[in-house]
Amino acid sequence: MKILVRNLARTSKEKELYVLFAAFGSVTECTLVLDKETGESKGFGFIEMPKTDEALAAIKKLNQSEFGKSKIRVKSSE
């Protein structure tokens, strides 16, 4: 299942995002969208989790949670 993560702090790192979601199960892909000019985060990213039950648990637990001093929004992107 592909997951959209929004409202990330501009200082967020891809590895931190990966670790956050890996606590809920297998993560096959983690992509933090970066600004081409500055190389900084644009404030959103995508996570791919192959097991639907693990992905749904991550969405439920992490939506509206604090991550990197920001309240993130997490939902299915499918």
C-alpha cells in the first residue's frame, strides 16, 4: 500500500521517515520529495508498505502525530 505523509518539517530526513514507519512492519520504499534547487524537503513524502494490515496500522497510529516538531498527516495515496 502506498502512503502519503504530509506536513513534514523541512528538516526531515528520509532515513528518519523510514525508521518511523518500519516500526509498524516492512517498508519497501521511502521517498522524501525534495526541492530541486535547494535540496530541502518540500514537506511531504511517500511510503510503500507491502502488507495492508501493517500499512493501515501505521496510518491509524501516525496520522496527526508529532514528528520532527510538526503534526504530520498520514493517509493512503491509492
